[in-house]
Amino acid sequence: MKHAITLLSFGATLAFVSTQLLASGSIENGKQKAATCFACHGADGNSVDPQYPRLAGQYNMYLQQVLHEYKDSQRENPIMKGMVATLSDQDIEDIAAYFSSLPSKLDTLKGHVEGDK
């Protein structure tokens, strides 16, 4: 019984520590680093202009992947290419942490899909 409790305690500690290690990015730092993003995507990540994606509530890893794809020219957009050109991997993790932490206001795709009016 004592052995089982020790194993459970060790497992719980390991799970807690690994969760902290896997967490990426600082929300507070991301908010500061994302200031230039606010003009198009909104400070709350919920752009009111349908030509700009709403970033609030998106998956953290998705946001990181997209930013890396713009930076590596796997996605073509001259504006975004310029915006991400100087971002470090840590900057990208922080910005993704910030936008993914925000509540989304996207309850429908109406007006947010190209060609939809």
C-alpha cells in the first residue's frame, strides 16, 4: 500500500511538472508583443472587418504554426510576411498564448467566409 501511494504521488508530481514544461508562451508578454496586430485583428482578437481573421480563442499550436508558415514563406501574404519577419520563436509562442487565451466572439461564419454576404 505504501508503495502504491508513493507511485501515485510521484505520478501526480510528474504530471504537474510536465504540464508546466509543455505550456508555451507568456500571455502577458504576448499581449505586449501583439500590439501591432491589434490594428487589423483587434486588441481582443475579434476583428470586426471580415477580411482579417479573428484570432481570439484559436488553438495555441495552430496560431504558432500559421505564424511560422508566414515567416518561412509557406503562406504567402506580403503584409503578414513583414509582420512576422523579426519575430523570434519565443515571440511567436507568446503571441499565440495571448490570442488563444482570449474568448472568441465568432458564433457564426456568416460574413466571415469569402464570398458570403
